Amino acid sequence: MHQVSKPSPMTQIWHIVSMIPKGKVCSYGKVADLAGLPGRARYVSKALKSAPSELGLPWHRVINSQGRISFAEHSEGFIEQMQRLRSEEVIVNRGKVKLSEYEWHPDMATLVLSMPF
């Protein structure tokens, strides 16, 4: 019997991040959970930092569990992430996004059917 190999954890994370729709956000922890890597929120950050730019991942849609941009306030990364979110009509107030309004809640059937793992 042929066994299908499971993609790397980074590939799983990249896949989930690529699915976050325009105008929505997802926490690092939720990305990890959806990728089948519960408790690995910090690994999500590492995976995003090491993602090849040609993937074109919407990294800016990933924020912390309090709804905040994780970059230091006023840093280049903070400003870029805030601008990218605002360009998608996400309201960002002093680095914070209202999760009750903008958090991505994927349809589980669609999510499962799109998974390569």
C-alpha cells in the first residue's frame, strides 16, 4: 500500500495563511490549530518569517490573540501591517483590530476539503 507523506508543518501553516480572505484576520494560535499544530503559535511566526516571498502570503492578516499587531508600535513592520489591513478595509485602531468583527471563521467543510494534508 502506498503511503502519502504529510507536508511539513511550515507548509501546513502557509496553506492556512493563504486561505485567510481579504478583510479578515486570524490569530497565530488559531492558524496553528487549523494547521493541525495546536499550541504552536510561536511556530506560526517563525513559518511566516521564513516563507518564500514568491508564495505571496497575506502575512499581514495574522495578528496576536488579543487582536493586536505583534510588531513594535511605530516600527516598519507595524506600519506596513497596519497599512495593508486598512487597505482591505479592516479598521485598525492604535494597532488593534476588533476580533468580533474581523476574525476569520472558516467553514469547516471547505477547510477540510481544501487541505492537502
